[in-house]
Amino acid sequence: MPFLCLAALGIVYGDIGTSPIYALREAFYAHDGIAVAPANIYGVLSLIFWALIIVISIKYLTVVMRAGNNGEGGIIALVALLNPWKTEKTSRRYLLMLLGLFGAALLYGDGTITPAISVLSAIEGLEVATPAFTPYVVPITIAILVGLFLIQKRGTAAVGSLFGPVMLVWFSALALLGAASIIEHPTVLAALNPAHAVQFFAANGTAAFFVLGTVFLVVTGGEALYADMGHFGITPIRIAWFGLVLPALVLNYFGQGALMLENPDLRQPFYEMAPSWGLYPLVGLATLATVIASQAVISGVFSLTRQAVQLGQLPRLNIVQTSRQSYGQIYIPAVNWILMIATIGLVIGFGSSSNLAAAYGVAVSMDMVITTILAFFVAYRWDWSPRLAGVIAAVLLVVDLAFFGANLFKVPDGGWYPLALAAAIFFLMATWRRGRELVGRQLREDTEPLEDFIAGLDDDAYRIDGSAIFMTDAGPRTPPMLLHHLRHNRVLHEQVILLTVYTQDVPQVPAARRMEIEDLGRGFVRVQLHYGFMQATNVPVALRFASEFGLDVDLEESTFYVGRETLIPTTERPGMWIWRERLFAFMSRNANRATAYYRIPPERVVELGIQIEI
């Protein structure tokens, strides 16, 4: 348990743990009309404390994490609990699926902004030491980010072992710096009283509502708690939060507030708490902590992308397993380079962490609203008390919507970026899903029922030794590839296996339930392989254990038949707009080949080309 708690510090709490560098500063200096006066300092600190309690301690650690999908968390896992993939498009579950997928798309915006704002805010600490560093802040930040993305292909297993200890030192430093400052001004602890937050709103009105958008920065790592639940379990994450992370954050925020009570003109209260001899070490430690926070977010985007691919919401991508011991250690080259370009573009375009803070929070706050809505319907489907679930969801939605409403004012100043990025990714998901429906419809159009095909086979048909494995779906129609093969080659193998790979609505499927076999007669066998949405698909490995399920397959004497579809967009068939069909065709051409995705040896594969009009 202590090891899991230490590991959780490095992976789960990196994002939320680096917010003290910039969050309190932005609450005062990102808006006009909020004076750095004692009453306002108490009010903002009270808002920060109760945001941490309500959003993190109560919502995520107490309520939302109960909605686990076989121990896994995250918005995709939450959507999968509703099992919406084959429901009617007018049903409530389908609409909730769309809502959840848009929430997943929003996380890509977070995946680019978090590394940019975190590393940039850490390097800006050098400006506190001397203004001479100002011209070099952006170049140094870009160099660190480039290095971070370049090492992704090597995997994070090696550096991952350092994450926990480094973050332990980081949170200890946060607590010590804050405690030392509070000792000088212990009256700042009065901000624990929520009455100060109420008085802050009463005194500042609309300006106080704007401040909520920056106060929200202290809880932006909340979604990571839920998404990483499967890596460590609920208990270690809770122990780490209540035992170290929450006390350290509260002490540091209140310590910054105490320093601002003494000197209202401070522009970097986090770094000003450090003694002069400790400034450079603190900048170095902050840089390490922000790199770790960025790494956790990047890994989270990789994991999210794999889940979306497994569930058929994105094209097949090249997914590289970087660790033999940890299934979660993966690398997706295409996603990595897109993230790098977007992140560096944000650093160059915005130029400072203060400017980036104006774009940060819109996507995450909307995600929190979506998570609360989905969690309510999951609770309702699990026969939880509707009244209790409704009351809890309503209370949490009031808080979520308040933060979301405050963040909407950031849209003109950069908050449009994560929304635009999410809309683009969601549109790609919808185009891919609709395109695959059209392709499936076309493939089924000119085929006969499989049962009739098998019954009508000529008894004298020429059969050759070995097995032919056709990758296909499990519908009642004859696979087009099988007809194509028989029409052109006029032979059949002694054993014909119709193989279908399913991705279930659970994170993992046990090996004992991996395979289903159905004898169709006359040498035809239907095989269905089942995987969870967090498992890699490896067809040859699964077939090696087929004998344990009653099917003998000699892979050395087997040939895999895989369709290679050439898509022809046309206006003559009902479907999508022609430009959208061309986009789908482009995505399909650039998708990872089925042979690579399913780990099928290329030398055992025959690709059958099929032209399909959509």
C-alpha cells in the first residue's frame, strides 16, 4: 500500500500539484477590479479551500469513483457502463454516448494546454531571480517540451520510477514553504471559514464570479483522479490525497495568501515564499514537477486514444507497447507529434502562463459537468435510489455549472482553443463511426445468408490442406471476402475460420472468456475473440490457445485473409456529404493496417482488394 500511495503521487496528482505555481496569482492579476486587500485575500483563499473540498474530496474521491467499470475509471469507461454502442440513435443512451465522447474529445485540449502552462510557469520563476532571464523563458520552455515529447518513444517505465519520490519532495516543499509563511501571519487561517467566500461575492459582485474561473485552476487535475483509478485503486489514491496532497496544497495556498497580506505588490507569490538561497533549487524542483505532470497528461491522452480506437470511435492507429511489465505503458507516434506541435504552438502563441491561464479551464470544467451527468445516469441504471442520486447530482451540478459559467468568459481570450479542438476531434469520431456504418451496409448488400452459402456448396469443391482465417464481422450474411476468394481462386481450405474480434464494454476480458467457437458444418467454424477496451489485440496469441477451447489451428499451415477496401466517394448513394465521405476515405487510407493492428504475421496474410462506393 505505501508503494501504491507513492506511485499515485507521481501519476495522479501531478497536474493538481503544480497549480500553486500560478493559480492564486491569476486569481488577483488576471482580472481588473479585484484589489489585493485583506478581505479579498481571505475570500479567494476560502474559495480555493472549499473548491478542493467539494470538487476533489467529495465529488471525485467520495462519489464519482464509486462508478468504476471493473475497477477502471475515466470518461470513456463511464460511457461504456451505459452500453450505448448499438442503441437507437434517438435513445437517451445514444445521446449520452455522444455527450461522453465530446467530453473525451475535450481532454485532448487539456493534453496540450497542461504541458504548456505547467512548464512555462515553472521556468518563469527564473524571472524572480533576475529580469535578465525574461527573453529566455520561452526558448527554455520549448527545449524542455521538445525533449519531453522525444523521450516518449522510449517509454516512461524508467523515469516513471522517479515520479513518486520527486513528487513526494515537491509536496513536502509546498507544505514547508506554506507553513513557514503562515507562522508569520497565522490570522490567514481564518479563511477556512466559508463566510469569507460569501462576503467576497457580496462585496465584489460580477468581478467575484470572474474570479471563479481562475479559482477553478486549483482543481483542474480532478479528472485524472478518476481516469487513473484502475492503475492504483481507490484506497491508495484517497490515502495520498488526505494524507499529504490536500494538506500540502492548503498550506501552500494559505502561505501565499499570508505573504500577500504582508506585501500586496507581489507578482509571483509562490516563488517569493522561497528564501533567496532556495529560489534556483525551487525552480529546478518545479520544473521536474511540471514535467512529471505533463508526462501524466500525455500518457493519459495515449490511453484515451487507445480506448477510443478499441471501441471503434477512431481509425486504427499504430500503438506501440513500451513495457513488457505494464500494459498501460504505450506510445502512439501520430498522437505524440500532434501534441508536441500543438503544445509548442501554444507556448509561442500565448507567450506566458498568465495568457495561457485565460485558455485553461474551459474544457476541464465542461468535462466535469459531463462527468456528473453521466455518473447520475449510471447510478440510476444500477438501481441506486433515484432521489438520493438526483439530490447529489443536483448539488454537484450547481458547483460544476458555476465553474463552467465563470470559465465561459475566457472563451474570447483563448478559451475557444480547447473547444475548437474538441469539436474537430468529435467531428472526426462521428465521421469515422458513420463511415464504417456505410461501408458495412455496402458490404452486406450483395451477399446471401451464410447458412444458405454453406448448404449450397458443391460437395466436389476442391479443398486444400490447412486453415483459411477470414477476418470478418459476425453477421448472418456471407463475408464478401469469402465470396471474393472463392470466385477468383475456386478453392477452399479444409478448415475455414470466420474470425471476429470484439471489444467489450469492460476494461479487460479474462483469458478464460477470450474465445467463443461455433461449428457451422462442412469445415466452417465461427470464432469470436473478446477483448476489453484497455487490452491490446493479438490474434495469433489467442489462436495458439484455441485447442483449450476445442479447436485445433496450426498457425504454420494457416493463411489469414484480410480485406483491403478502396473507398469511392459518390453522390449517387445516400450517405454523407461528399466532402465528408472524402475525409472518411482519407482517414481509412491512413489507418493502421489490420495486419499490424491485430499482430498478424505479414508472411501469413493475403489481402483481398474490394472497391466500395459510399
